[in-house]
Amino acid sequence: MDGDFRQHFVREQANPKAHAALVLNADFRPLSYYPLSLWPWQEAVKAVFLDRVNILAEYDEVVRSPSMEMRMPSVVVLKDYVKPQKRVAFTRFNLFLRDEFCCQYCGATGDLTFEHVVPRARGGVTSWENVVAACSRCNLRKGSKSLRQSGMALRKTPRQPGVEEMRNQGRKFPPGYLHESWMDFLYWDAELDA
């Protein structure tokens, strides 16, 4: 894996007590990429004792009880496969993820809201095919006008995304913190050595 990639995303954890565990499905893929499937260390330890997961990697830190001691899990894999959802929920977050967190009119990445391409005042519905991410400036500029009346154009036609498409979108946006032990299990668009 590319060294610059690791240096850019792998950092010291802001809250050392957090020690989140990366959760992998039984096929060794993260349950989700965005948000990344993480459990607090307490949930990971509980799952180990309930025999629901296997530990693949551990932190150096130890958790103790009166009768035992164990290293905190860093990466766990579910023993039972969890079927991925068959459809993507229509939520504000998923809409922004589909549109890569940028305005579909000007490409800006800040101050995003959602915008109806065919305004609701003109019979437009709230659906994947009619709602896009837009910055406040473009949203105000378009208002309740049609695209033609506003003189604006979409960067891409809105449509309902598939589950695999959204998983791949999520891989483009790794969280600000990735523990070194997780890197072997996260396939972030890195080129493989030939």
C-alpha cells in the first residue's frame, strides 16, 4: 500500500480511550465504508465473550477484570454473515454521499443542502431522481424555477444508487482516523504492486 496514503490518513487517535474496533463481515469486508463500521472497545469485548466474533488484530492496551486480562480488539470479524441491504435508504446523508459531498450545480463542497430539480411547487417529488446536493448559494439562485428558467445545469443526472455503488462511494471518503492495524482490511482505492 502506498506510504503517502498511510501517512495522510493514519494518525494518533484523538481520544486514546476510544480504541474502536473495525468490524468486518464474515467475508472479511467492512460492514460499511462510510461511515466506517466501528464498535467501541466495550462492544467488541462483549461480542468476543458472546462468541459472536473472532479477533484478527489487537491494540497493545489491555482491559482487565478481577478474573481475567485481554488485549483490546482492534479488528474483529463476525462469525455469521450479515446480508447487505438490498436497497439504499433515501436519507440526506446517503444523498450527499451519492453526490460526493459537492454541489451538483457549481461543485462547491461547503454549506450543502438538498434541492429539488423540479420544484415541489411545480409538482416535483422528493425522490432520488429529483433531489440533489446543492450549496445554499445555488439553491437560492435556482429557487422554485426550472433548470431552463434558472439557466443552471446539473453536473450529472440524479438517479437511485445501488448498494455496491454506494459502498464504492464510501471508500472514496475515509474517516480522519485510521488505525495502522486496520489498513490490511481496508481496500481504499490503492494501487497494487505488480
